[in-house]
Amino acid sequence: MSTTEQAVVGQGFSKWWFRKGKVYASFIFLILFALTTLTPFLWMINASMKPLEAVEDLSPIPTIEQQARFVETVALPQADPEYATLSEDEQIAYLFGILDISSIRETISQAFPDMAGSELVDMSTLTASLSSSEQQTLRAHLASTQFSLAQYYWHYLRRNYDDVWNSEDILFQRYYFNSLFIAMWVTLLQCFTSSLAAFAFARLEWPGRDSIFKLYLATMMIPGVVVMIPNYTLMVFLRLLDSYTGLIIPAAFTAFGTFLLRQFMLSIPPSLDEAATIDGASPWRVYWDVILPLARPGLIVLSIFTFMQNYQSFFWPLVLIKSEHLRTLPIGMLYFDTNYGNQTNLIMAASVMNIVPLIILFVLMQKYLVAGIQLGAVKG
Amino acid sequence: MTRRTRTTLTALAFLMPNFVGFCVFMLWPVVFSFGVAFTNWTLIRTVPLQFVGLENFIEMFSSDDFWLYFINTGYLMLGMPFAIAGSLFLAIVLSQKIKGTVVFRTLFYLPTFTAGVALFILWKKLYNPQFGPINVLLQEVFGLSAEQTPSWLSSTRNVFALAVEQVGIDPAQFGLGARDAIIIMGIWVAVGGANMLLYLAGIANIPRDLYEASEIDGAGVWGKFRHVTWPQLAPTTFFIVVMSFIGGLQGGFEQARVMTEGGPAGTTTTLAYYIYTKAFEEFQIGYASAVAWVLFTIIFAITLVNWRFGSRYVNY
């Protein structure tokens, strides 16, 4: 092997290592970044499955005292209803009764390290030799041996979510229904009217078409707050304050929907509707039977955007809705946080339930959504 | 009836349902709010409705509040370049041939997709100065005392030491406060969002032979980024910057309403939140419309400047 060949092989080798190294470094970076992104969500989920007293702890594993409290107030009374009726001494005796000798020894040496090795396993001699605070410590340690993390989280998960879902202070189910109901109606109306208008803009020739389309485009730059105020006064005038209609109708017409669907429809070859027209199809048939099925990806993208935007919509329901039973989820969450803000575990449970439909929607529709975002930007 | 008239009528029939709604809820409001901006209209009918000329605008520009909220709006937009640079970096890393790209993309997009009141309440809890996990972490991991950790959403401090109440600099205000907290949260929300997806699409469209050619010319990782990726992505970057400006100028409303109620001392009140309080808490429709139109004018001007200035650097 000549020296030049060696140099080339050497270079290739180091290049190979460089590539490999870059891939591994990127992979590690991506994992770390994903963790950073997820940490707030993980904290939210964890907090939603904890008792209020443990919410401030960073560690997902409760302290010995919290474990013991859970075992004594929840786990043992559940397993044996008699436990709650026992006196303190009897409870210690009960705990001794359900544990075997070796685990009692271990527990004692944990609770009182200086007692380790001594042969004090007779319950009455042991308790007699301890002060009352030491007895408490012993009891906590004995009880915590019965602790199960899965049972703990399962218990508080059910309790917190049930507390929110069936709360008497807030009408959580109602908020949920309102949000889904309004978002669905807006999505339906938006898809229907936008696709009709997009059909007129993309598939039909008529005078003034381009100037009206430019008008649509121009309004996309106008900030929402500019039109919110007149729309509010319009709702006052039409007596639609505090009603589903007032929430749904103004949200159902956007220039964006028409614009997005027009983009999709422009990419459908014109020969298709020409052929259908020659076969005697009316414009409505062309729209309904030819263009709409082909524009399906566009309709899906618009539906996802519209649904998610209106499900999370905040400003409009905030100013429009006064009665409690018409509040949507974001508004309900806002008042829940304002009035019961210190119940962090319940608020986090409500937040999790709030975003679950969005996550399901996103995971199912990811493919369309990514394409749609990238297409929506191609207006140059 | 000629064929031409018939098609026109058909087209109008298709357009009508959307166009009526568009006129009632979009065009008319714009015209209406422009007119209202020159009146003293309030929903509390104590004063007779009057045309007041430029009075609303004069009152606005001579009030310290307006300028403070104007600065706040700009301050909150300072996270933009970091978020955009982060999106670009993530997109570059994700465009390599790595397993699980789709999984990472999904995870990174999660905050953008779920952003809303629920996430803002979550961050309010995270930022709690006494019990929030961020300060607990700072205390436990970095050994800071409770006084050394930032008060986040309840603090008027900021990294530029901007004074509160009047426009100026006050060294005592140096630190991390409510506005910085909102910026950090904003970056977390936006960095893996739509901008990253746009950059991913942009990178996928760069012709491979440009990289091969630059490799033959001896370009390293930085050289390839500097001379191929960055110039090729210029249209994408330009689009993202314009859209971020438009979004940023009208932003900050939900954060202010949910997390801080505009405080402390008005430091998180943006123009959008100011308009909301004027219109829907004080019912001064005329004045609020005037502020809304100033906001619109700023957005319009900045978009124009962006197009003129930006298109020089974009070679398609």
C-alpha cells in the first residue's frame, strides 16, 4: 500500500468517524431537547395525580410521612374497614400483626438506627420503651412498608379527575360540551362556506374575481382586535350576547379558509370539470361530485386548524359570555384558576383533560397538518 | 341570458354565503371601527355621542401608559429571534438521516398545538415564586436561597433594567421578571412549532448538488450552512420574520389575561391587552378603536418595510 493510498483510507476513516459522531451527537441533542419540551407536561400530569399536600414536591415519590398517611387513611381502611375504628395502640398492634419478623426488624433499624441489632421484637416491650413521638415515627415506618406507588397514583388520579369532572363548583362537563359543540359547528360552517367561495375563486371565470380575492387577502393582515370591538357592538345590537349563535356565527367566516381551499383547488387539473360540464353536469354537481372529493386533504387541514383554534378560542367567548352554563373550556379554566387557584392538583387535572382532545387530534391528523402548514405558507 | 352572465350569476351564488359573512363580520367592522375611532362613544351612556376629531389619538400619544404598553409589546417580541434561530437549528438537526425524526417532530410540535389557557395556567404554576418547581429546582440544585430566586410573574424587573411607570432606565430594576418569564415561555411554545416545520420543508427543497459542489470546494459544516443552507432558506426566513412581526405586535393578550392581569405595575400589558381593558372593562369603545387603528397602522407599516427591505436580500 502506497503512502497516498494510506492517506486516503485514513481520511475516509476519520470522515466516517466524523459522520457517525455527528449522528450520535445529534441524536443525544434531540433526546435532551425533547425532554426539555416534555418536562412541563410531565410535571402537569404528575401534579394532576397527587394529593394537594404533595404538589410542591419535585420528586414523584412521596416522603415516608406522606406514604404512611396514605397507607393509614386510604389503603388500610380500604383493605380492612375495621382499621379506622382502632385506637392508636391497637393500630400499631395491627401493623405488627400483618408484618413478618424480618421486615419488622428492618423497619425498626431504619426508624431508629441506634437500636439496630437489639432483639426488641416483642411489641409491648418495644412500645413501652418508646416515647410517644418515637411511637409515631415507628408507626409511620411500619405503615410505609405497606405503601404501593401504583395504588397511590391510581387513587389520586381517580379522585382528582373525578373531583373536576363531577365538580359542584364548576360545570366542567358543560364547558367541555360547549367547547366541542361550538368548535364543531364553526368547523362545519367554515368548511362549507369557504369551499363554496373557493370554488368560485378557483374554478369559475367572472368579472371582478381577482379584485374581490385581493380584498379577501388584504383583510388577513387586519389584527383581530380591530374587528372584535365592532363585532361586539353588533352582537349587542342583534341581542346575541351570551348565546351559542353569537359564539358560532362570527367565527364561521374567515378569509383564511377561503384562501387555503382556493390554493388546494387551483392544483386540481381544469380538464376534470370541463369534462364533467360537457357531460351535462351542473356547476353544483361539479363542485359536489368532482372538486370537493379531490380537495379532501385541504378540507381536512382547514377542519383541523378551525377546530383547534375555536376549541381554544379565548377572546371572543371571554367578552361575549356572561352565564356560567355557556362558558367554554378556556373561560371555565380561567375562572376555575381565579376562584380555586390554590388547588393546583385539580387545576392540573382540568388542564390535562383540556388538552387531551387536541393531542388525540394531532396524533391522528399529523400527516395532513404538516403538509397543510407548509402549503399555507406558499403564498409568496 | 348570455353564457357569460350565467356563469357570473353562478359564481356569485357560490360566493354569496361566505361573502355575506365576510362583509358583515370583516369588512363592515373595519370601516365602522375607523369611524368610531374619531368619536367619544362609550357603552356606558353618560355622555352624548360626539365626533371628537383627533382627540382620542392626542390623548393616547400624550399618555405615559400608551408608551409603556408600546414598549412592553416590543419587549415581548425580543424572544422572536431566539425562537426563530432555535427553529432553524432544530430543523437542520432533524433533516439529517436520523431514526425517529417523525417522533421528535411530533414531540417538539406539542406545545404549539396545545398552546392556550391550559398551558398558560400550567406555566403560572411553574413560575410560582414560592412553590413553583422552577424556583424549587433553582434552590435545590443550584443552592440559591429563596431571596436569590426571581419572583418571575410578580416582579417588574427585567434584563434591560427598564424603569416602571415612566419611560427610562433604572438600574435597580435589573433582574428577571414577568416580561422575561413570558418570553421564556413563548420560546418554549414556539421553537418546535410551525416555523420549524416551514424550515424543514425549506431544507428538503434545497438541491443536493449544491451541497456536493460546496463539499468539493472544501466547505465544512459551517461553510455549507453559511453559503448554501442560509441563502437558500432566505425566502422561508423572510416569510417567518414577517409573520412573526404581525403576530407579535398583536400578541400578549392571553398571557396577560390569564397569567398576570397585565401586571405587575402594567409591565405585561401589551397593546392588545390595553385595547381589551379599554373596550371591555372600561367600555370606552371610541378610544379603544383608536388604539386598535394605531396598532393596525404599525403592523401595516412594518409589513411594508419588511417587504421592501427584505425582498432585496431574497433571490429566488
